[in-house]
Amino acid sequence: MQPVSRLIAMSLLCFGATGVAPARTWTDKTGKYTLDAELFAFNDEHVVVQREDGEMGMFPIEVLSDADKDFLESEEAAKLSGANLDKEQAWTMNDGTRLVGRIVDYTKRTVTVQRRRAKSWVNDRQYKSLPPVYQVIIRKSLEHLEGIEDVDDRKFESWLVQQKGQPRVFEIEGVVIELADGNEYTVPFFLFSNDSLKILKAGWDEWLAAHSDDGQTDYETKNDEAFRLQSMAAAMQHERAIRREIAVANLSMNAVTAGLTSFWEVTLYPGNGNMAAPIWVVVPGRNSQQARFNALQQYPGFTVGPTRKVSR
């Protein structure tokens, strides 16, 4: 059975309606799957929509109907998406301060700090040339990594001098944030509050898995997870509160046998000890009970949630 598409679903509880369009009916290219939802955001490959109950899902554009693709080419759709994705964001750090900037991607990289030619360097940038807010991020990172308390500019410079010109290299896992100057900077996960991390780390394992041990990179998966992150970050800033982790679902509409079965969308939640994300899975079934059974057969270790019929 070849799936028609891969659907990434984001479970969010909506407390506001900023920057969203009136609901419209979205249809896959087979015409068998429909969904009434508002447009939230899209890029070259995916579209994020929000149902009336607050659930959000991300579809590959290539699986949508021609009418939906035409809508995404419209000026109206571009304005709505831009209003959501480009809005300034404010993130709470673990010390209670707020970092203003737009989350755009995950990152895993090395950061090198070094004292050379009587100047302090962070990778290929002079420390003093960095935006003040990023200088703070560097100092806060040093506090965490080296166990130094209350690092200010003087302590930072003094610590670097003590290294006697030896570069110090740190492996950093975190997010890429675009600041007001238009440049992108790395912010480690360990600097964010727990509430912020619930949003920011939802797709981290999938993004990280796109880096294989042999050095090969699955850029498609990385780009998918980056857009998930951007959409989740933007949704939170539009007065939406996360209710559950991002769920992953699959559509298999081409497996229908006309007149013999229907398709059902079954929500599955991970059971105790299962660290996976919730799932929306579309499965065949003569009735909802059979559909739930089929879903659990595919995904052991989950429990059944809401079920809805998506085709006759």
C-alpha cells in the first residue's frame, strides 16, 4: 500500500484568531479526503491549516487538489501566511528574561571562542561586533557550560585570556533565531524555559535523525522539520497554547475499494512508556470499530482517541 501523502498534524488549542483565514474545504487530489480548515501558513512544499477545534495539520502541497494549489498561488493566501510566519516572537528563557526574534530552524554545530590578536572572537565574528542581545546569549552559555556565575563582559574577557590563545570548542544543540538585524544566530536549548522547550523540541528528534552516521543528510526531512518548527513557533505567538505534541499521520486513500469500505481518521495517543508523538492515521474500515482496530494493529503501544469518517 503506497500512501498518497504524509500529513504532519499539530495539536493546538486556539485562544485567538489572529491572522487566520475563514475556513475553507481542502481536498486531496483523489477527491476522497476533505478537511474544513483555515489557512495558517505555507511554503514551497507544505501548507499548515487549522480546524475549528484548534487541531493543526501540515500537508505536502503536491497531494492537494488543483483548486487548493490555485488558492495558495493567490495574493490572499500569501498575505495570510506572511502575517503569521513573519510576526515578531518573544521567547521565555530559563532565567525569566524574554528573547525577541523569529525561530527559523534547528541546528547542531560547533561554536569556537578564542582570544587572538588581543581581541575576543566567536567563530569568525568579533565578540564586540555581535548584537548586545547575542553577547548576553554567549555569556549565559558560558555560565552553563563552564559553571561560572554571573558572567559579564569583564569575566568573559578574563576567562578567554586564561585560555592563553587556545580555542575552546563547544558542541551546541538548539535553534536558529533571526534577530532584529536580519541575521541568524544559534541559541542553545539549555537557555530556554521548560515551557518554551515543549514547543521547540517537538520535532528535534526527527530533525536530528536526518543526519546519518555516514555523513549523509536527508535534506527533505530537515526542511520538513524546520517548517514544522516555524509554524509551531508562529502559532504559539498567535495566542495559541500547546495542548499536545506534534502528531504524525498518514493518508492511504488510494487503497479504497469502492463500495466495500470507508476510510476513517483515527487519533492515536502514545501509551505509558511510549515516547512517540501522537498520530493521526487514516485507515480503511467498514465501521469505526474496525477502523480503530486496524489503526492499533499498525501502531501497537498507542491508545485510541477521536475517530472521524473521511470517505464514504
